[in-house]
Amino acid sequence: MLEPVYRRKPALHDPRVSTFAVVSAPLRTSAESGKKTAGIRQPVYRGWRYVVVTAGVGILLFGLTAQYGNSAERPKTHVTRAVEPDEASTRQPEPLKVPDSQLEPIAWSALDGWTADDHSLAFATFLASCRPLLRSIPAKRETRPMYFALKQVCRRALHAGHLAKDQARLFFERNFRPLRIAKLADSAGLLTGYYEPIVDGSRFPTRIFKVPIYRRPPDLVPPLNSTGLGFPNKGQSLRRTSNGELVPYYDRGEILDGALDGQHLEICWIKDQADALMIQIQGSARVRLEDGTMLRINYDAHNGYPFVPVSRILIERNIIPRQEMSLERIREWMRANPENAEEVRRQNRSFVFFRIVGLSDDREAVGAQGIPLTPGRSIAIDRSLHVYGTPFFLRARLPLTTENQSTRFDRLMIAQDTGSAIVGPARADIFWGAGEEAGRLAEGLHHPATFAMLVPP
């Protein structure tokens, strides 16, 4: 969304108004990418690979002119945006840029499976994202066009209220345009899954329940230059010493060796380290206490070290074959090999801290946007690239049956969460809910998919 240059002031809902310029990251030249041209004089592209402008009933894709040699001058492109009246005087949103990505405008008819989806469920999930988005006050440095454009669409969604399947589909088609998105040089994105484990636990340590779940320590300092609400899931966390010095925080090995002992940070205790690692990977859990109370915990902070998948270590050491890898298989191996498992866990220096979010089991896990997630409709995305509330239409073949047979998955999803391992423009983690069945769906998911991001026209 850019500055308006209209001769008359259009209505904000006018479908003829162009509100977006979408620009992807610079394309590397053939020399930069290391590809040989075998004597053929190849065009060298300068500037942006794509400028995508949504206008009227369609989306136009302009590939920049190919220039030979180094004398080429970057073409100048000027497009416009519509701004909300209450934000026009203070906001200068930039063109929609998705670094290191390729964007392709497509027609709704090109989305196989689009009409067969249940858009009423997707609309209800989108509406849940709209409420906090409309309540939010943009930060002074907020210039992302999707943020402001989604707020405009959300006002219309809130006014529309509950919609049936066909009505919801028409709402999305009238208020968005699809852009196929992928990382540069990739033909598809990647889908994984996550869920909310349910484990037994205790308020106090016992012979059975001896593994602590920790809350955020008071001496933990967020990564420097982090912005926004909440604790970021990336970057180097620090520890403030007694003399005020900032040093790297304790890693997993130091915490397992007792670095946090005596600080009374324990939320509860569970049975074993395998379950603790699983909870840290998933980012939330329901802990069933001795009296039947369901303690809900959710991600609150991390110690600042990169996550190293235990699965990768076990595959590299030829302990578990790649084709047999799953969270359940990892848990089985860890319980059967406690000493070796301890050494493997220490290779992952990352550690997660939690907070209590409830004492019941009647709500779904709360995502990073601060709202309960919708199983099968909510996804975690790369927060540095995308805005919460953005709809994505995903197409893939996934093993969703008990026989793990490949099934078509064509579904409109809403970005409502994030995760440190979710990196890239076409990368999503599907939330499946809580319990064993949700765990089965999530654990077997690591598949390619095509992504279509819906942007307001």
C-alpha cells in the first residue's frame, strides 16, 4: 500500500481501487548464483524481480526489463495505495515486500480445491483474528501494508458476522486476491504439524513426578533490539548478573545440571524428560494434576540458543532410520536408553520456559496472536515475514488416515501463531488440537505444499 494520488476520494470498499504494490526480494544474477551460461549471453536482471500490483478485478504482474551488461538503469515504478482516514496522516506504509521470495498473481479458478473447501469455518477463524487486530494500536515503526489492509477487511468481516459456506467464499473472493508464494528457486513450500500434548503431573516433586517445568526466570533478558509484545522466539537471550553485566543465558545442559535450582521457578513436575522435550517442541501442554485439575501451560520465553532437532542427531548417528522417525519413536528410544538420551538432549542447547494460561480443558491452546487456536485451520508462520490474520490457501497430499495413506488437503488457513523453526515465506505449521489423535496427525507431517497468500485488492 502506497500513498494515494486519486483525483477523487474513493470509498474504501471500492473494488476498482488499487491498494497494493507487492515487491519480492532482488533476484541474484547468474554470476551470483554460480550458474554457468555455457557461452550464451544471458540477460542480467537489475533491481526487483517482480512488482505485483492488484488493480480492479485482476492482479497484474510486471517483470522488470532485462538489461544486458552493467549499463542498465533500474526502471522506475510508481504505484498507489489507499490509506485509512484515521491513519493517513501518520502512516507511510511501504510496498508489500517478502524477502527471498517469488510471487505470482493467479486467478481463483487456478486454485484447485478452492470451491470445495468449507469457507464458513475459515471465515470464523479469520474473524477470531480480526478482533485483536482491530483492537491493536500499530507501533510507531509499523509500515507493513498487510497490517493496515487487513484491518480494513476485518471491519467488513465484523460487520458481516456469521456467514454460511457460499457467503463466506464470496466474502474472501471479493475482499482478497490470491498470490502464489514460494521461496526463490523453490517450487513448493513445507508443511509440518503441532499439537497440545496431555500429560500427567504433580504440583510437588515425587518419586514418579521428578522433571520440573519452569516459568520464566526473573534474570532472563529478551534479545536486544526486540520489538512488539511478548518474548520473541528468536535471538540471543541474556542473563543479568548480580553486578548488572549481561551474559548469555544458561543452556540446556547447565539447566539440567541445576543452574535454576533454589529459585522456586517450578510450575509443576511431570514424569520424564522425553515428555518435557516434547512439550518444549510443541510450545504448550495440558498437565493433568493429582486431583484431576487440568493445568494449561503455554510458551513464555526461551534461553536464546538455536533449536537442534533430536531427530537429526539420531538419524546422523544411525540410531533411528529416517523413514521411521517420529516423536513417538524418539520417546520410545529415550525411555529405553536413559543415559544415552541424556547426552543427546544436551546437544540441543535450546530451552523453553512456560506460563500458566488456565485451569481447565475446555479451550484450545492460545497462539502467539493471543487467541485460542482452531484445530485444522490455524497455522504458525514466520512472523518476520507475515502478519497475523493473513489467510493462506494450502494444497498438499498428507497422510491423514490411520493407514497413513496420502489424502488431498486443500484448505484455507489463517496465520495465528509462530515458532522458532518456522522460517521462510512458504512455511507453515498446522495446529491439530490436543491429545493422542492430534498428536498422530502432527507427528507424521513433513510434506511439500503449494501456498497461495490472500492479499486485499
